[in-house]
Amino acid sequence: MVALTPISRKPVGFYVPVVAAAGAFAGLFVGTAQGSGLLGIVIGALTMGALAFILTQLIKKETIARWGSVILLAVIGFILGGVPMLVLGVIFGWFFGWFSFWLYEGRYRAKVAPYLTPGQVLWHFAFRIICGAILVFLITPILVVMPLSFNAENFFTFTPEMLRFDPEGYSLRHYKDFFNSSAWQGAVWNSVKIAPAATLLSVSFGTLAAIGLSQQHVPFRRAIMAILISPMIVPLIISVTATLVGFDRSLTRAAANMGANPVTTFFRVQMPLILPGVISGGLFAFITSFDEVVVVLFVGSAGQKTLPWQMFTGLREQISPTILAVATILVVISICLLTVVELLRRRSERLRGMSPG
């Protein structure tokens, strides 16, 4: 029989301050929204530290404790800010209830190597927290823009009706304005015509450059790679080069020994294997071209307004919430394309034997 390892209970002096620090971080955002970030830090630290102690030392049963923390923070949130703060209170209650027992019972060491020092364990999780904070910092503006695109009024802020989740505060009027506007539709068609052409050129030149620069015998290879690192070429160079890293060069030599010329070898041997990387780079190039505004401002004429140009000039000349609807549509398209890129990346790894099928 296998002996079960007993759960390592942590002392109060370890996990309570950690939960309090997390509470202070959460309280900073809540307090800032209420008008005092410093007060939010203090209250958040004291409240979450005390909650962690009560849950683990007095209640002790995790299921009951976690439900209790959810109900308690939901009620506090509703008193402070109505339904939106109630939802936030539920999220905080679930997280801090789980977090308290996760630290108290030592479950945080379950998926790390047992020989790691406390400092190494701290950095292991601190690194993930930093990455998560950066992700939240980058994603939060998108999460704000998308609900505002359904605003029933011509405002760039949440109306009282939207904060109360009143259906009267939401509308598709800005999406209707986008699809019914000749200026916006003209910009869309310009982008649709320009982006595929730019993608085709990028795929052709970028793939050839990646294949050539992957050869060790190419003179000045590093200098040329440095020169080619530019926004329009990077997706293809990196996507295709990453695919070529695991490419078996003996396949091209075998094809040459069988009498195939370089062109036949490329299309019959290399291209099928690097195709996922080429398509991934092409999708990145399409997104870059479709979202480009600086180049278009300098080289485009008045009749060649693309969608990003129309958004840029719209912000300068006439601020309309229709821009929020357009931004939401672009975000959805980008998410779909990046999902395809990830699926192609995994397929490429399977073809090269780098991951299980």
C-alpha cells in the first residue's frame, strides 16, 4: 500500500500576511473606484487577512468557508455599488476562499519540484503573477471597449442604465451605423483589397527569406536577419524559421539524390512540412496589414482610406461610439485568426514530431 503524504498545515504568520497582501492589491482597485485608493489598500489588507484567519482557524471546513466568503463579499459589494459590485464580490469571495486554503494546506507545492527552496517557489509563482498582471493590463481596455459598443446613448462612458444591467441601456445602434455608413463600408472594402495583396507579397518574400536565412552557409546571415526585422516581415520570418528549426535536412538531400531539382524539392518536400508556419505567418501579416494606420497616413490618398485610417480620423474629427463597434468587430476577427494560428502551430509540431499526435 502507498502511504499518503499528510497535508502540511502552514503557520498563521505565513499565509495570513500573503492573503492580506493580495487583499491590499484588490482593495487598491476597489478603493480607487470609490475615490480613495489608499483607504482601499488598508481595508482590503485588513479584511482579507482577517477573513483568511477566520476561514482556516475557526470554520476550518473548506466548502462551508468558501461559500461563506462568497456570500459575505457579495453582500458587501452590493451595499457598496449595487449589482456590478455584487458580481465582483462573488468573484473575490470565491478567489480568496480558495486562496486561503490553498496556502494554509500547502497545496501550492503540489506541482513544483520538492527540492525547490522557499525563494525559488516564491519566484515560481511571482513570475506567473507578473505575467498574469501584464495580461490583465493589456486585456482590460478591450474588456471595457466591448460592452461600451452596445451603449444605447452616444457616450463613451457607462450610463446608469448599463450599470444597472437595464436592457434599455443597451442597443445595436452603433453596429447599424457602421453597416449603413458609406464612409465606413468604403474603408472596409479598401482594407479588404489591400490586406490580401500585402499578405501575398509578405508570404512570398518572407518565406523565401526564412528558407535562405535558415541555411548556415549564407554569408552575412545575422546582419541580413537584423535588417529584415521589421513589422511587416517579422511574422513570416519568425513563423517560418521556427518551423524550419525542426526540419530534417536529410529529406532535401534524399530528394536531390533521387533526381529532383530544387524547385520540385521545395514544393513536394519542404512546402508541405512548413505550410502551417507559412499560413501562420500569413495570418499575422494579414492582421498587421489590416490594422496598419501609420503607413497609410503617409502614402495613401484621400480616396484610399482604410478601416484603421477611418477610425483614426474619426477620433480626431468626430467622436462617435461607432468606433467602439468597429473596434469590437476587429477584436473578434483577431481572436478567430489567432485561434487558427494556434491550431496550425500545434499541427506543425505534430508534423515535426515535437508533440504527441
